[in-house]
Amino acid sequence: MDKRSSDLNLHQRMELIVKDMVEKDIALKDALREFEKIFFEQAARKHDGNKTKMAQALGIHRNTLHNRAKILKIRKRY
């Protein structure tokens, strides 16, 4: 049963990514960090870097957003 990525639901697409990461022995800590970084970057694009809107969309406090971005070393205008 060969499906195109666009035909898969979110869970199925994530399973494919996680399977690839596990096969490459990527540590959970590194995988979570990368996921969070990409998640923040996508939210920044969607909300044109507006931190308040980003924090609301992500369900976190604006200060938490700032602190996590600093820890993740997101230097771009997020």
C-alpha cells in the first residue's frame, strides 16, 4: 500500500519521519529540539514574527516563547 505523503494524515506522516530518525539513531533530546525549533520557525512565518500572536497560537506565554527561542538559538526575527 504505497501512499503519497499528501494522502497521509498528520500522524502517519510523523510516523514516517520518526521511523527515519530512529533508524539513524537520532537521540530523543535532539529530535525534540529540532521539532521545537522548526515548529517555532513555522509559527514565526505564519504570524510575521509577532511574538504575542505566536505565543497565543502555540499556547504558551510570551516570555516562555522568548526563553525557548533563546535556548534553541533561534536568532532570526521570530
